[in-house]
Amino acid sequence: MDICINSETETSVGDVTYLNLQEPSDVGYSASRQYKDGAFRTIFKVREWFVALYNAINGTNYTAKDVTAETTLDDPLFIGCRNDVSFLIGTKLVVFMEHQSTVNRNIALRMLVYATRTYEKIIDWKKVYGEQAMKIPRPEFYVIYNGTAKAPPVQKVRLSELFEAADGINTDNLPFTLDLEVTIYNINIDSNPELLAQCEPLSEYQTFVELVRRFNDETKNLDAAMGMALEECAKRGILKKYISKPISEVKTMFLWEVDEATVREVWKDDGRMEKSLKIARAMKDKGFDIGTIAEVTELPIDEILKL
């Protein structure tokens, strides 16, 4: 495979905000649905547990040594959302996401964006324009669902389900020129007991989520519920094997999130916004459309419209 790892971070595409975030030091925390994202990413960013989940789903026998590189996007796809883990396993690009709490039929579109951004980072683009055909990792997309809405144990969604009907053309027997499939596993109680039995870290993650949900029903306070769930996990030895930090640190690690205002302050601090605005202003003067300017400069559309 023609692969190179590029650690360069990006800021935005159109009106979607991206940022490479480290754990903030002076930000107030409050419990939200991000606790699931934080727990999922913390556990499965460890290669051993990532491979354990992949093996449980596919009946394979990979080890951590078979993982050649991490390809997790360090910038969230959307503000406040960090629920993805991605690695190269042999010749495959494997992406896992923890599903949002409600059923989302657009997850295949999100995975398309994810795959595009990942290939941008790992492909040696100098070879793209050469005569020789490149080999790229075969993508596999998986979503772990544990929301409260009803969902089947396993379901597949495809990008082609979102396509508009072609005007004046019968496309019933025509192959799609672009498609992508995502497999969603429901790990709520009684939905996929075999999968949970075969993957201990996934089972303990689900137990933690169920505890938070139960304590939240009792207290009506999600922040208190998460603290109680972490204490209960500590008593039972749940997550101890996967997260060794003290409860106070784990709580902070699970809850960090930012808003758009914080993101833009970071842009200003490191000078990226000033440079991007200069380029955007020049492109706008030359008559480029707003969408093209947003794609090239990675500025939010509202910032471009102010120019």
C-alpha cells in the first residue's frame, strides 16, 4: 500500500468546524452525552482493545501487532463530538464509532466524510498523478449503538439510500457510481449478548453506560449519576483493566468538550484564521463562489460572508 501518515491538523470545511483538541485545563465541565463518547474513545484507542472488538465482530484472530497505524481523526467531525476510533489493520482501514443516542440514518454520509478526510491524511498524494495504479486500504465501517431508541441487533445502512432519484432516468437496474456500507451493532441488554460475551472491554463499557442511565433515572442529575456510576465501577472492578486513572481524572477525561466560540479563539491565537481570512478575501475579490472559498480556506461560511 502507498501509505504515509500526515499529522497536520485542519480547522474547518464549509460551515462544519474541525479542530485538533487536547484536554483543556481551564474549562468548566458538566455531564452530557459526551460521557459515552469519552469512555468509548478512551477504551478503544488502545490497540489491544480495538483489535478485541474487531475480532469479536468478525471472528478473526488479529493481535495488537497487526495494527500498523492509528488513523483516528484528531479533530472532531462536529463540535463537541469525539466518538470515533480508527486504525489500519493489515490492508484494511477500520473505523469504529459510538452512535449518538438517537437513531441516525445519515451515518453513512458521515462515514463518507470520515473516509475522505482519513485518506487525505494517509495517502502519498505525489503518487496519485502517476501512471501506476495505487493500492489503498480497504475501508470497513462499524457503529456501536447503545441509545434508548429501539433498534435491531444488527443493521446495515448504505450511502445510496440517501441519493435523490435521478430525473427522467430509471435507475432500478443501474449500479451506483458511489456507495458505502455501515454495519450498526446494538449493544443494549439482550440485543447482542454473544458479541458482549466475546469482547470484555465492550461489555464493561456497556455496563458503565447502563449504570449512568440507571443512576440518572434515580437522581435526575447526569453529573451526579456519572460520578455514582464511576464509583460503582470502581467497587466492582469494572473498567479497571482498561482505565487505570483515578475517578476524578476519568470524569474529566470523559466530559471534555468545547463550543464554537472556544474553537475560534484557538484559531485566532495560532494565527490560522488571519491567514485564511487573507486568502478568502483575495478569492472573493476574484469572484470565487462561497463554497469554493470555504473548501480552500477551511473557514466557516459566516466568516466569509462578513468579508
